[in-house]
Amino acid sequence: DIQMTQSPSSLSASVGDRVTITCRASQGIRNDLGWYQQKPGKAPKRLIYAASNLQSGVPSRFSGSGSGTEFTLTISSLQPEDFATYYCLQYNNYPLGTFGQGTKVEIK
Amino acid sequence: QVQLQESGPGLVKPSETLSLTCSVSGYSISSGSYWGWIRQPPGKGLEWIGSIYHTGVTYYNPSLKSRVTISVDTSMNQFSLRLYSVTAADTAVYYCARPAYSSSAADYWGHGTLVTVSS
């Protein structure tokens, strides 16, 4: 099974800060990775697909990078509406998937 | 606009079977795509339960495979989840979804339904 290790588990940041979240896969997954944002009581929303492609309608301050085993989600300038929990999802073993443990982004 | 809606009992007794249905509107399941079930215990992360193709071919998370059945009813435009021999550890919000994987297409999820396992 492919395991996803996401870090940090939580972080505190201020509006305007640059935020970086990392996911590491237990084996190479090419670029078969997405990033999701989840707000309390809501379903996850996809931000990034295929590691670095911005989902239509998602603000350009979100970006993804990486391939193989190391992946990064970056928020270039954190906005008030970005405080949420973020998950990576690998789907190299499509059509199944494995999520990272999540990163809660809180207001400093 | 594709919409998914989960339905089923919100309370299930331990050792019994959890049954949920996902009704799809705005898209015909028969047209293709994979459909999935994902769950999230209260305050915890997301877990992929399994996926089904419109033809009925299924794929299950190995950790749940012995207790799960996912099926599709194309005539009703629905797909379903059955989880057997539930325990309190199966208490979670259950989501149905049409994952987009590496496609640029939209990724659709239901709102989720909380199922509590308790006597």
C-alpha cells in the first residue's frame, strides 16, 4: 500500500504569509497527486490536480509542485478564507486513493 | 451541474450493516466514470473506502475489503455502499464522490452524511 506522510499537521500563520505544506509518498507516484481544501462541515474541494495543475476557478495564489515522492502545496499570500484543513490525495493506484493526514491552517 | 446526494440511516447498531445510497443528478452513471465512497471519522482525516465503475467493476481499500460491498444501479442512477459488522470505529461522515483523478474536469462530492454506530 502507498502511504502518504503530510507535514506539518498544523500551522499558525497570518494573513499575507506564504504557507508551504508537504506530502511525501512511500513510493514513487509520478505526478498522481491532488490537493484538497476542507472547511468545517463541508466536503473537500479540489485545488490542484496532477501535482501542479490549478483546478478551474481556484485562485492563483495556490500552487503545487513535485513529482515522484515529494510534493508541495504553496499558498503565496494567505487570505482570511484560506484558513481550513488541507489534504493531499495520491491516486497512483487509481481508481483507489490515499489521503495524507491533513494540515490545519490556523490564524496566528 | 452534477450533484450527488447521500441517503441512509444516521444510526446503526454495532455488528449490523451500514447501508447508504448515493443519488446522482445531472449526469448519467451509464455514461462512464468511476464513483467512490470516502469517509471521515469526527475530527479525523479522510479514508477512501472503495470505487466502482459504471459497469459494476469494484475496487476496495484492502483494510476494509472483507466488510464492504459497493454496487451500482444504472436504472436508478445510484450507487450504494454496504459495510458489514460495524463497530464504533465506523462512526464517520460518509461521502460519495465522482473523483476526477488527473483530469481537469470538475471533481464532484456529496455533502456527506453522518453515520453513528451505537446501541
